[in-house]
Amino acid sequence: LIATGPGYNQNLAPTYWEATAGTPPPDDGPVTQDMDVYVAIIGGGYTGLSAAYHLKTADPGLDVAILEAETTGYGASGRNAGFVMTLFGASVSLMKTLHGKERVREAHEFMVRAIAELEAMIETHDLDCDYERSGFLKVATTPAYASRIQDEIAFFHSLGIDGFEWLGRDALQARVRSPGFLGASFEPGCGLINPMKWLDALRRLASESGAGLFEGTPVREVRRESGRYRLITPNGIVTAEKIVYATNGYTHLLPGMRSKQLPAFVYVVVTEPLTPDQQAAIGWEGREGIEDGLNFMHFYRRTRDGRILAGGGPGSVPFGGNMDNDASPRAWSHLERFIGDTFPPLRGIGIAHRWGGAFSVTSDSTPQVGTFDGGGAAYAIGCTGHGVAQAHMNGRILRDLVLARKTDLTELWFVNRRSFPIPPEPMRWIAAHTVTAAMALDDWWCNRGVRQR
């Protein structure tokens, strides 16, 4: 198991969240000697920390160790935009086409529960995460996208799912002023969170529950001998009865896991603080999270200190799963122009932070949680860039799978679901770029006649 080295970018600039975060809770340092645990969790992001906390809460006597190659939140958990939303998989239309209406309904109910459970954890433990249920806007920027978004709302209503409302141009402009906004779906049940504060909260809960957290501990190799796992790290062997792969966009680097997912990269910028005049010019006092309707969608939000965070647009799927793709001047330049085009009063505003990172995509863009080795190993992958709410719930599912419990969570249709494997290179790259080319062509068609950014 190669968990560090040329597959990892070691020269990351601090994200806005890192630059403004407080001191993280202490960890146990790297593994320095051989150790024996019941469960070894590879990966210290939302999924791994949540799985550890819920395992220890379910059975305080379990020995649980989290092995993190870098620092907690090094991957998507520390680099996302903090959208707490109900979207499951890449898009509603794709999920309906691939899995049918009833599975879309079940997935949506699961995500509504995920948000409710996140809010309950914050309230129960009095967690400081800057969480706000501000609602979510999916905005239409051309008539074609307006039609698609309205069809999506009608589809949800046909399933008996409430919570989606179409806002016409005037109603939307009263919330957020942008000349390009024609209308939007408004979903009030969604929210925003500070990703690093949420990560530190999960980290604290896991540690206080008694789980060991070992940063700077790359797992070099995983062996199964006599029904037990031996995880080889630079300074000690961790022996475990069961293991959990909580590595999301990095999972393809692990032996035996390469065909389950591939990484796709997305990029983010954060502006300097807006002046009072700039804030007044764009409105947005409700602080809703916003995405547009493109396949290569843009997402944007306000921060607590008066900045605009914007991400998305051009992304990349690297050849061979190369993880050294966290920088993209082209994508950052696009996002800077996008902010000015969307909000003309902000044109030319200074950019204080730029970063990028990988999220996990399965062959059908559908999340997966499952087991192999007869239940000895469990994994969670494929949140497709919408994992803030889902990842902590995946930790609960992993708890039940590790403990061999049959629960409502383990009976969800995407748990232990078979899917087509990701092909080896060069077919992997060809397939990925065929899909992305089709998505780009569709965006071009929907945007025809509109000045391209």
C-alpha cells in the first residue's frame, strides 16, 4: 500500500480554512512501534474520524486506531467548500436514469437524515463549527438550465418529496443580485459549515472516545495472515482484526482498490473581504449556498468574515491517478473571471487564497459503502464532491458493517452494491475523458448564445 511519495503533492499552499483555523486538538503522533488493535482505520478525514467515534461509542472496549499518512483532513475533508446538502451522487437526473425513482427517493431521505444527524451532533456536543442552515440555491443562468431545474423540482414533487421551490427571476434577485440569474430551485433544508472546524470537532470526539489518532503514519503495505491484517508503516506494524479504508479520493493508491474509484480534481478561490458597498450591491443577506446548473458547475458561498468563496468550473481527471494536481492556474483564472462576470460590482476584487484537491468518483458516479474479505475489510468511496453531510453518515454505516450488525443503514441500496470496475490505463483515461467531453458539449449547447467565461 503506497500511501505517500510521488502520488501525493507535498507543496500545498494553505487553504482559507487552514489559514483561519484555530489550533487543532492533539493527536498521538506517528506510530513508533508494533501495536495490536481490533480495528485499524486508514484515513483521518470525515469518514475515518466518524467511523472511529461511532465504533467507540457503540463498544467503548474496542481498540480503534486511525492511521493518517499526512494530517487529519489532508484530503477533501479539509479542502471542500462546506456545503451541507442533500445531493446524492453526481446529479439527480443521472441517479434517476441509473437507479430509478424509488432509489432516488431512498437516497434523498438518507441525505435529509444525514443533515439532521449532523445538526443533532452539533447541538448535543455543543460543537463550534460555524454551522448555519442558510438554504441552498441551484441557479439557472440560461433558459435551458431553467427548464432542467424546473423539471427536477417537478420530479421530486412527483415522488412526494417537499422542500424544493422554484424562485422566478424577481424573487431570486431579491435574495441575490446577479444579472445572469434567471431563476433557481430553493431548498431551505441545506446549510453551510466551516470544514476545518467540523473536522476538528470530529477529531476531538474520536480522541475523547478513546480512539488512537496517529498522524504522519503512511501505510506501506497491507497483508492478511491467518485471518488478521498486518499494516506495515515506516516505524511499526499495526495488527488488526478488521480494517476500514476511509481514503476516498486516494483509495485507488491502495492495493486491490484501484478499480473501485478514480480521483477528479476541483479548484477553489477565496476573495479578499468585500467592502460595505460591494456587499450592499450583491445582496445575498441570506447567505445561501449556491450552485449553477452546469455539468461542470460552479459553487459559491459567503464566508463569516465577508469574503466570497467560489469553486468548480474546469476540473481534471489525471492519467494514472496522479495526485500531484492540486494547482491549476487556468482553473483559478477562470474562477476569478467568473466572480466578476456573476457579480459585476466585484470585478477585479483581490484573491487571497487558491487551492485544489481531489474527490472520489466511482464508475457510475454513485457512492458506495461495502465490505470484502468476508467482512474483514470495509470501505466508503465515491461521494462525488458532495460528501460533507454524507461522509459522517458513512462512518455510521461502517460502524455497523465492522460490527456485523444488520441495521436500516446496512440495508440501504448503495451498501455492498456491485458496480462495474474502473478499467486500467489507458482505458481509464479514455473513458473518463469521453464522459467529460460529453458533459462539456452539453454545457456548450445549453450555454450557446451566452458569452463564454
